[in-house]
Amino acid sequence: MSDVDAGPGEWPVVVRVPVEPVEAAIEADARDAAARHSGVAVRGPLFGVAAQGPGDGRRWRVVVEVAHGCPQDARDALNSLLWFRAKDEAQSREERRPLLAAVARLETEPVDELTVLGTRYRVVRAEEYAAVDSRGAIETPRPTDPEPLTPDWGPGARGPKVDDGLVLDPEAPLSPLQAAERVALRPLAYSGTRFPDAVLADSARAVESHPDVLLMPAAFLITERSGDGEWSAGSSLHATAHDARRTLDFALTWMEPRIRGLIPTHADRTIDARNPPNGTTDEAAAELKEFARAADTLRASRCDQIEAHGTVYRIARSRRLLRWGPDGPEGPRPSDTSTHTPSALHPCLDEDGTVHVEDSAGEEPSC
């Protein structure tokens, strides 16, 4: 192992040269990808929640996936996490009381950090970006990215959750390519006239207040481009490329046909582009056949780009970085906005663990 020198306010990056065959293959894959995709396209911030217990040291655990579009979405997810913990896990009134107090705050205040039963919870902010080549094409999944041994295309299939069990450890050893990317992205900040002054100022300030970065595991999403337009996101993040492909398969065969009126919205769930309803016109059948052909291409191989009805769909490899300071991961910035305000999300739960539903007049009782 060796240390990469750190600048002011940063700490050394521990570099470990891969020696195991799998690690060496992943590093070689990353080296090839870096040669093909030398640019970076920044999409914007994502938010989640991390927790730090008394024995965690400098490590934080992700308890709400860092995949939410605004800070309040992450706060709402934390609200639900603590409410269900109080309902299903707390063993006494003494344990339930501080959980309910935290929920009460989250229902009325835009709280970005609180401590409950000795654990710190913080809404964290990550920057989402993707590697692009010289033509601006977004990187697709790499051969060594995780894939299921037997792909499951069933409608009820469930893959791993994004950030499930993820530990954020700024002192964990990195491979040479990971270390190089981490050091190169330390000065990343917004620039250009399309950003408001407050956003630019917050971004520059974050480089000083949180001078280091931590790279999160890759995630995957569907991107779309119609005609000569720009690529746009067509899905949320997925933990594996196969999960994104399965979502695209469903969108092409089930969702898009209903949106376009090719299949009635009230049709049985089993009706899709591969199994059209009786009485389908020849024109609609031809359109459904094109959707089914594109979806079948996805299923036939680890295909990451298809086209249907003039829209190109690509499975993109998304990256995220957390800025990191002396007290851990960065939280929301003053210029980050939310689409809604705090509110009560669940029925009233009392200190004995009893859920109080609304009364016959439709009013929520006080606990």
C-alpha cells in the first residue's frame, strides 16, 4: 500500500494495488473505460440519509439511498424509517419516545440532522455525474459491473436496492484508478452562466468546507434521446444494469403501449406488446411489434442500447460523489430547493406503540 499526498484540509488516500484476479480485472476494465471516456457530465444533486453510531469512528452508514431528487424527499424517507422503527422495533416507551419526538420534528421542520438513541442521522448530498467520450456519449455498463448469474425478467423480480448496506469509509484503501478519480474530482464545482449566483457561490464554498470527496458505487439508469436532442433521464437509479434493463423491458412492452393508446389502460395486466389484445388494428399491431422487437433484443443479450419509434434508449452508468469535510459528508446547501414542505406521513403512533386511525368524523386524533 502507499499514500497519495493530500492538500490542505484533506487526508491521505490509501492506495492498494489489486492482486486478486477479480480485482485486477475490475482495475483493467476501469483503465480501459477511462481511456474511452475522458470527460465528465454533471447531472445535479441527489439526496439520501446517512447514520453514524457511537462505534462507527469516521464511517457513516447509508440508511436512505442517496437517490432522491430533493432534500425533503430524503427527510420524508427518514421520517418513515424512524416511524416504522418506533412501531415495529422499539421494545419500550423509553425507546419509542425519542423516535416519536424525532418524527414530530420531521413532520414540521426541514431538519437535516438529528440524533436519536445515540445515533446521528444526516441528510447527505451527492453530486451525480457520468463519464462521456469525445462525442458526448454517456458511458454504458462495464463488463465487470455486477450482473445476476441468471437474469430474471419476471414481472415480480426484485434486484438489490441502491446503496443497501453501504458503508461510507473515507479511509478505506482504493485501487490506483479509484484514487486517481477521487483526487481529480476534489476541485469539482459548478461553473457557467446557466447556474444562479447562489448555486455557484454554494458550490465554490463547498470545495473549501468539504475539500475531499468519497466516490459511491456505480448505479444504472435508463437514458433517452429522440431525434437530435440531448440525452435525458428516463428512470430512477438501479443497483445493477440488469435491473435497469428489466425496467426498460417493462416500459417498452407494458407502459408505453398504454400511454400511446395502443393498449387500453383497463386491459388485463398480462396484455402487453408481446401479447396484444384481441381486435388490435393492423397499424397498432405493427407499432406494438416494434416495441416487442426492441424489448426482445434486451432479453437476448446484455444489450445496453436499443431504438424504438425514433427514440434511442441507453443504459447509462451513473456515478455519484459525496463531498467530505472534517465532520463527515456534506448536507444540503442553502441553494438546494425542495418540491414540498414537511408534513405528517403516517397515522398517529403513541408511546405504547398503538396506531390511532382517524375517527368516524375523519379527524386524526391526537396522541
